[in-house]
Amino acid sequence: MSKPAGVTASAIVAIIGSTFIMVVGSLMVVALLIETPQGKPPISVPLGVAVAAMYMMFAGLGIWTSIGLFRLRPWARTSMIVFAGFLGVIAIFGLAMTIAGPMPATSGQGFRLGLAVLFAIPLAISVWWLIQFNTRSTKAAFAASAPDTESRRPASITIIAWMSIAGGVSCVFAIFARAPLFLLGATLTGSVAGVLYALFGALSLFIGKGLLDLREEARILGIGWCGVTFVHMGLVTLVPPLRARLLEMQRTLTQDQPDPVSFDLAMMTNVTFVLSAMLVGTAIWFLIRNHDAFGRET
């Protein structure tokens, strides 16, 4: 079967985007060598290295996936669906902050419009990919290249699994960046935060791998972990004393940066809670709805 034109176009767009992300990651490393008039780099070194490494990792995965698309590898189709989901969530978050959040006093409506367009483009690409890689013709093209290896795992479970795995990997970057951990109103730092990040990361990786293998215990654990996450987000967002401590920690982190950016932390917290609650709630719904898929061979 011939390759759909949309798949080829998607692969080209993915290569261009991955190359851009790789350039951004490289520039972040270069920025660590630049000193401001205060004698400090524009970003903290641990944070800069961690974010640059994460960008490089995603860029490498993007290029690898693009090659898989050209070869009509079934795993590449799954990878694009997962990435489209990630891209859509990030774009929706950025678009919501741009529309509802305050802008610097020196910027006009043109600046807000420009940011909105900047986030609208990846959102449109996300929608395009979610539709493109779920059409009958695209599924048939990828199935024809490997008819005996098609997984019976629901696409929604695959997306949730890889999101869990990505969350586990992000904990590694958080450890490297020496990021503080906010847990039930307490700001944890140092080795305590590192150990907890390691535990949370291991749990997320275990759940993600278990979901890929359609193991029932991973589904139950995933529902429980999503529930705990939802409750914690609700407490620190809606309970005034906990919310005040969260905002204070965010202000401290912003002030510690060599070149802090001023924005409305309260608005960001509200938007984060709403979008995260929708994301977690959707994950729980799919994990419950697809319970019949578990316990079978993939």
C-alpha cells in the first residue's frame, strides 16, 4: 500500500520541529557561558543543563520517529499519537495563559496576539496529527507494513502509559536540576526532595511499563496514583493556607533566577489546576472504561 501524503508531510514537519528543538537546547547550553552585567548567566546552571538535556532527548526521539514514519513502522504511528497528545496539552496550557493571564505593562495587544498565534500553531498541528494518524487509510498503511505485530492495546492506554513514563523521566531531570518539591504545603529541598523524586519517578515508570503490558495491577495503581495527584492538586490550589505556601515557593523560585520574569502566579496556578484536573480525570476515565483490555497479550 502506498504511503499517505499526510504521513509524509507529518514526518517532514516532525523533522523540522525536532531540529528546531535541538537548536533551542544547544542555545540554552551556550547561554550558560554568557555572563550578565551582574556576573551571572541568564539562567541557573543546573536548570539550564537539565532543560537542555530534556530538549535534546525529545529532539532525538522526534527525528527517530520521523524516520520510522518514512518506513511506515507501526511504533512510529503510536509515537506520533502520543506526541500529538503532549503537544496539544502544552499548547492549550500556553494558549489559556496567553488569553486569561496578564501581560507586561510595556507590551500591547499585538504581543498577546503574537503569543496566541505562537501557541495556536502547535495546537493545530496536534489536532492534525491526531486526526491523520487515526484515519482508516493511515492505519491500513502502517498495518500493511507489519500485519502480524499490531497491538490490541487501546490507543488511549498507550498515550496514558507514555505520559506516565515521561513523568518518570522528568523526575530524573528534576533531581539533576535540584528542583524543590512541594508536598502538602511543605517545600522540600536537597536529598529529601531527591529521594522523593526518585520514588515518584520509579512509580511512574512502573505504572507506564505495566500499562504497556496491559497488566491489571498497573491499571489499578494508575487509577490510584491519578486520584492521589488530583486530590493533592485540589488541596494546594483550593485550601487558602496551602495555596499561600505554594505561591510563596513560586515567588522564591522566580526571585532566585538571575533574570526573573514577572507574571501572575495566582493565574498560572488556577489554569494549571483546571487543565491538570481535566487531564487526570480523562486518564482515570479511560483506565476504567478500558478495563476489559487488561489481562490479555499485546
